[in-house]
Amino acid sequence: MEKEWSIERLNATSKGTLMERLGIEYLVVEEGYVKAKMPIDERTKQPMGLLHGGGSLALAETVAGIGSAIIVDLEVNDVRGSHLSANHVRAGKDGWVFAEAKLLHRGRNTHIWNIDITDEDGLLVSTCRLTNFIIPKTIS
């Protein structure tokens, strides 16, 4: 990421990516905390008409990934998702879901994030834990 960023600039980086296809929008991005939203619609539902668990996982990895990216020096490091686990506790049916990622551990080589995904009523849909590796960039 560039040294100077804004929500508008971060959302613009989603152009042509999975985040754009799923309709994910960043709402708050600050050190140790990220919030984003994603629609529950034809792009994110499974055949039974409910939010697809894979959509929730993509949303979780998105918020934790950008959270790590803004706190490391991306000129010398890369951020790579290492492990993601989730518990889906309620079905999302319509409207929007909101992901809130909170940094639990900021190590030199790993970041651990907790991500709660809620519906528009604030009810928990999924809770996730993600580990990111922080690795030195290779010179090519």
C-alpha cells in the first residue's frame, strides 16, 4: 500500500478483482481494525438462497489481508494468508453483512486476526480467525 491511503483509494484497488465481483466495500480501515460490507445477493448466495459460506470466508480474508497490508512496509514485505477457520452460526438471507476484523497478534512474521461477520441487525453470522504470514519480498 502507498503511505497515504483513503477508503476511496482502497476501494478503487478492488477494481477487476474478486472483491469487486462480490460487492465488498471497505468502510473503516485503520491500524489494527478493518470494517467492510458485502451484499447478500445473487453473487454471494448458494442455491438454497442463503449466504454462501465461501462468500463469508472471502470477506474475512479480505478485511484481515488489508489490515495486515496497511501496517507492514510493502516495499520489502508481502502479506500471505496462512490459515483461516470459521464457524457459521446463523444464515444470512438478504441485505448486507458486515465484517469487523480486529488484530489480536502483531508479530514480526505473523499477524492473527479475529473477524466477526454480522447481519444488518447486528446478529452474528460467522466468526473467523485468520493468520497472515509476513514474508520478505524476493528480488527477481
